[in-house]
Amino acid sequence: MSRTPLVLGNWKLNLTRAGARTWCASFRALAEAEPLPRGVAIGVAPTFTSLDAAREGCAGLPVLLGAQNLHWEPSGAFTGEISAEMLREAGVTHAIVGHSERRHVFGESDERIGRKVAAAREAGLVPILCVGETEDEREAGRTEEVIEAQLRRGLARTAPRSGAELVLAYEPVWAIGTGKVALPGQVEEAHGFLRSVLAAATAPGLASEVRILYGGSVNAGNAAGLIRLPEVDGFLVGGASLDPAGFRRILEAAAAG
Ligand code: PEP
């Protein structure tokens, strides 16, 4: 089953509206100098306040707009939150759900993450469900138990019907923002395991269609090696996505893989 790779830049709490415009202008200049690689889907996930600046700044370029988070209710007394429909209205097509910083810094539970995945799907957004173990969990031999539980609970309230309706991201917590990229064997093993859980938990045939991204200190230097792994279908890129030229090199590696 061939799956078109997806590379999504997670800008986290970076880039103001002016910063988003500058990023897009640089990325556009690179694309004008040399066409963007074909065969890779490209996206960025700016802060909520920079969504429209990124959408306008990257207009005409094949750049999908992602959100970093969402709330599961469509409206109501939920101060500080944003709904899937509001994101859709802003031009968002993909929503990161259950990122490790949401889980560990903001205490998001699997139950809430499951609600968010369902809310994203109901609004027509593609959820990018993130799972990953901590260093302690890996050292204790609990990686599979942890990521299986996160995956099953994340999908507990929704039943995607095609591979286009869901993206998974395997992001070992110890590899995010640390410069410690997971070893190829660890990545391949985790992705293969997630696909087997997906096969057991979802409609027949769906597991082979769903893209499983790797995230955790991906950069222009290591992307080519990672994308050659058969189970790696692209990347969720944090720090290295903030530099348009470096991000572009990751796209090239993903397209060539
Ligand atoms: C992320 O935020 O999803 C991520 C993988 O970050 P980094 O690439 O900086 O490790």
C-alpha cells in the first residue's frame, strides 16, 4: 500500500502573525527559486492567532493548515477554548490532538483526547492523533502497552471509514525537542505495532491506508534515513520547521524516500 507522505510543521508557541508572514514569504521565495518537491503533502500548524496570517501568506502554495489543539464541544461556556467548527471556518483541515505537551504540560487525559478526536472528525477535520511513551516507560519495557492504550482510547469515540480520515503520529516523549532522535529500529517497531493495533481496532483495510508520522527531533540531517523506513509515512516537525529552508530540506527528503 503506498501512502503519500505528509510533513507537518508544528510551530508550537512560536511565530507571531508577522513571523508567520515572514515564514511564508521565505517559503514562497524558495518555491519560486525551485519548485516544491512532488509526492509529499505539506502542512503547518501555527498558533490560533497566526492561522489567517499563514493561510494568506501561503495562499497559492500547496500548504495545508493545521491546528495545534481544539476543544471537543462546539460552543458554550468554555473560556479560552476553540471549537473544531471555528477552526474549519478559519481554513484548517488538520488538527493535532494529544500532543505530548498537551498531555504532560496541560494534563490532558486519554478520555479528553478521545473526545477531541471525535469532535475533529465530526467537523470534517483530519485528526493527527499523537501517541508516545516517556523515557521511564520505555526503560520499564512498557512502550507497547502505553502507546496501545493511547491509540485505543484516542479512537474510542470515533470510527474512521477511510485512511484519509485519520493520521497517527508516533512521538516518543524523550525525543521531542531534545535532539535525541529515536533509533530506526525503535521507530519501525513502534510504527509496525501501532499499525497492528489499528488493524484490530478499526474497519478492515483501514490500517494499511492510515499514515503514521514520526516526530521527535526530526531535522534536515536525519529525515532521509527515517523516511526510508517502510512504516514511516512522514513527519511531525517541531523546532526544525521554524526555519523555512530547513523545513524545505525535510520535504525533499520525504519526497525522495
Ligand atoms: C513536535 O512538537 O511534535 C516535535 C516533534 O518537536 P521537535 O521536532 O522539536 O522534537
